[in-house]
Amino acid sequence: MFSFILIIFFVSITILAIKMRKRPSSTGRPYKCSYVICILLVLNWLLYFAGFYTILPLQIADIMFTPIWLILSFLGLLIAFIEYKRSMGIAVPIAWLSIISLVFSLVLYGIGKM
């Protein structure tokens, strides 16, 4: 049930981005790095929910998990800020994914250090 809700969430963000991009107010196509960051954020969420990090040994998973999430979150926020004036249709979904990922990684990091 939870997976179904997440799939609907990601599909709705994608549809929103496509519809907002077709509006005449957008001044141009998004940068390629915007697409790359969006794909990496979605891939990171899919890997997390598929249990990829639990398959890895504990030391490797601890080294990989938090830095990847934080780096992707900050890059996503940076790209959303750069992209906002050029193409708001992709800047908004990237910003929301980045904020959710950042909060999620900080909460999990805090819970893990208790």
C-alpha cells in the first residue's frame, strides 16, 4: 500500500513537471543537469524503498547512505534555484524532492545516532 502511494506521488510530480513545462510562461527548456538530478533523486528513493541499502554490509551502507542523500539534496536545491527563472515546471518538483530527501536523510541520521 505504501509503495503504491509513493509511485502515485512520483508519477504526479512527473505529470506536474511536464504540464508546467508546456505553459507559455516558461522561457526555455530545462538544463540537462536538471533532468540528471531529478533522475538521481528518484533513483535514490527507489533504491531505498527496494531495500538496496540493507543488502550492503553495514559499514559500506553507513558510508554511502547519508553522504549520497545529502549531496543529492543540496545539488537538487542548487539546480532548482538556478532553474527557477528559466523553467519553473521542473524547478518545483526538483525542489520538493530535494527538500523531502534532505529532511528524510537528516531525520534518519539523527535516529541512527541515538
